Amino acid sequence: MKAFRTYWGFVAAGALIVAWGNSGSGLLILILSLAVSAFALFQIPTWCGAVNRDGKTYCRKNASGILMGCSYRQHRWQKLKLVVLRNKAGDLTQAVFPTAKEKFAGFIAVGGLASAIAAVVVPLIAGQG
């Protein structure tokens, strides 16, 4: 049961793909899309990736979500500030996406947001809204 609580977003992503494939209702697709994005941004198990005190290495403690840091309060604020107040794009990508696992989580988050937008816009364009 703990594994399901940890990885429920992948089940939601699968359900989202099935819903798009079977022309599911717009509301269902919107809800699943937002759930997948929220899972990737705030809950998916990742490494922290915040810059350590030496300024050269990155924290490798466990964290939840690509926007959240580890158990250190400073790291949580650092990751959120890095998204808003970044000096270089390389700093942002290295801190938020330090490994392939985090890059995949980012892909899922962006895909979920794009799916949510499409779920709202496609019916409007097609004249169903």
C-alpha cells in the first residue's frame, strides 16, 4: 500500500493516456492532468538537488517533487527561490533536474499541464464548449 501512495501519479498518468485514447470527457482529462502535474511537482520521489554550502556540489538527500527540497528548510526555500530568482538557466536546470529521474518527472509535469490546457482548449476550438 505504501508503494501505491508513493507512486500513484504514474497510475494517474496511465489513466490519462487511456482517457485521451478513448476520447474521455474533458473534465476527467482535466482532473487527471492536474493530478499528474501536482504529483510530479510536489510528490514524486527525487533527490533534493539544492546547492550545498561549497557552492559546487548538489544535495543528494531524498526529496518529494521536483520543486521541493529535502528535510533542510534552507534547501526547500532555495529550490523554490531558484525557480523565481535565477541567475543562470544552467543553475536552474542543474538544481531542479540533476538526474534523468528528475528530467523524467519534469517531462511528466509539463505533459500534464499541456494535457490540462488541451482538455480546456480543444473543446472550445471544436465548438463543443
